Amino acid sequence: MTFAVRMIKAEVAGLRGETAASVEGLRAGTGAACEGLRAEMRAGLGGLRAELNASTDGLRREMQAEAEGQRRETQGHVDRLRGQVQADVAALRGHVQGATEVLREQIGVNAQAHREQIQSSSEWLRGQVGDAAESLRAEMCGQLDALRDEITARLAEIGERAETLDREGSAPSIRVMERPSRS
């Protein structure tokens, strides 16, 4: 074997080792990136849930305070009117009770609508996160496949060159010898 052929074979072996290490590094990096993205998305979803829960609790407290304020105001009216006429007081109590029921129903309807909106938003966000993660995984897999195909083709090309050089270096040179002329 010639020195050049040995050098090419050594370089091919080195490239194979580097290629394997590079592919493993890319796989590890891709896995870590996907895990990091998943953790980030989970943390984002947790923050969104906490924010939505805090918003719901705040709304609930506001509605309770408003209802309590209305109850106190209504009770104040009832107390002032109680000394006047019993019939008016009874009518006013009926009105207050009806208004309270309507308010409770409105609060229930509003709370239910808010819950449904939060649930819909959470489901949409989960779908978006899942789509983004799947798209990223597919893109990275495609890039890894393309890189693997390119490396395989280059290694095959280098192997063919090495074989050609090996054949050329070990084949005896054939020369056509001329016979002396008989004159």
C-alpha cells in the first residue's frame, strides 16, 4: 500500500468516528432541546392556570362584595321602611328577594361562561403547544436524516476513492515492450 492510501484510510476511519460522535451529539442536543421546550411549555401552562385561577378568585370576591353591598343597601331600605307601613315592607321584601335571586342567577351564568372560556382557552393552548412540539420534532428528524444520508454518501465516495488508489498502487505496471526488428 502506498502512503497516500494509508493516509486516506486513516482519514476515512477518523471521519467515521467524528461522524458517529457528531450524530450522537445532535441526537442528544435534539432530545435536550425537546425536553427543554416541553418543560418551558408546561411551566407556561402552569403559570397560565395560576393566573386564570387568581382571576377567577378575584372575580368571585368582587361579585361577593358587590352582592354583600347590595344586600346591605337593601337591608338599610327595609329597616327605614319597616316603621312606615307593613304592606310596603312586605312588598319591598318580595322585591329584594327576587332581585337577589336574579343576581345569583346572573352570577352563576357569568361564572359558568367564564369557566367555559377558560377551559376552551386551555384546550386551544394545549393543542398549539402539541402542534409546535410535533412540528419541531419532525423538522429535527428530517434534518438528522438528511445529514445521515449526506454523510453516508460521502463515506461511500471516499471508500471508492480509497479502493481505486489501492488498486492503482498495488497493480504492476504493464509496459508494452517492442521487439527488436529482424532485418
